[in-house]
Amino acid sequence: MAKLVFIRHGQSEWNLKNLFTGWTDVQLSDKGVEEAKEAGRKIKKAGIEFDQAYTSVLTRAIKTLHYALEESDQLWVPEMKSWRLNERHYGDLQGQNKAEAAEKFGADQVHIWRRSYDVLPPLLDENDERSAAQDRRYANLDPHIIPGGENLKVTLERVMPFWEDHIAPDLIAGKNVIVAAHGNSLRALTKYIEGISDEDIINLEIATGQPIVYEMDKKLNIVSKEKL
């Protein structure tokens, strides 16, 4: 059996301010740092040892991974960062206060943008200073694949090549893997591995800083699932 552990990053400074974050690179809040450390302590207590770690290219996820590995005495574990594990891109909503957006566009519309599976948010122009096209960490990507906004369906399509090329082969080989990422990139992966329907995925929430542990067989069937 191989273990797969998902951790959504600890609370970020923009989570605390109730802002749409997406691909915006922000720091963990003090609470978020403690959540990440506590995740590591839970992993250590559970006796889970990793062979490989994966995270996004966003600071809040990277630091969550490092705190969790450090607290579980596994900071040495090989890690890989990929933009494919980034949070869902919230388009032109990024940086806006969620409550103010609800007042501006209507609570129902904002709820649809946030939770629906296949409705896109207002898109961000590539020339906007907030665009990832202006960020050096994406300089080697084909400009056509840098999103101006994503829904969960598009996020899943973006995450799946990384699952197929890296995470799945590790699990099939019997390696224990930790993925420290974001609410929506992890919701997308959860939808796939658990076979959750388009309708039901709307109701799935992933808490910050809580390790979710799957045991999987060599055919990637889930044998057990536990929240630490």
C-alpha cells in the first residue's frame, strides 16, 4: 500500500482579509504558520514517512510543505514544485474582497463563480499588472496556456497531466507522497481519485492545514481515507 497525503496550505494573509487570491503570491498568516506546523506534528504522530513531496510555485503552499516536513523530521525528502498544482486562477476577481464582490455583482453570482464546476469568473487581461504573464516564475511557459481565469473543470484539466506524469507513478511504485497545495487544486484531484460527480463536488470543502491521508493499492484504488 502507498500513502498519499493532501494538505491545503495554512491560512494565508489574504484568506484572513477575505480576498480572492488565486495565483496571487501571498504569505501565510501567523495562524497559517501554526496550522502548517501542527499538520507536521500530526504526520509525525501518525508515523507517516514520505518518499516524495510535491507543491505549487506559490509561497503559501511551499512554506506549508516545509513547515510540515520540518515538524515531522522529514525536511530532507525530495520535492518538486509545479505551476500545475497552483490554486485555481480567479481571473479579474483576484485581489477583490469577497463580501464587496457579492455586493457589487450579487451574492448568487459570486457563489456561482466560486463554487460551480464549469462557470468561468470574469477573465483577467494578459496586460493587467496582476496577470501571471508578467511573473518570472511562468516565463518558460507557452503564453497561450497562462490562464486569465479558471473554473474547477479547467483546474482539473491543468492538474491531471502532473498527476499522470508524477504522482500516480510514484504511488504505483509504492512510494508515500505528500502534496501541499491549494483548496481548488486539491478539490480537483479529490474529484478525480474519489470519482465525485460534477454536481457533488460543489459541496466539497477542504480545510486549511488538515492532512488527509489516503491508502491506495497499485491500481490506485482507495483502500482507506483518514483526516488527521
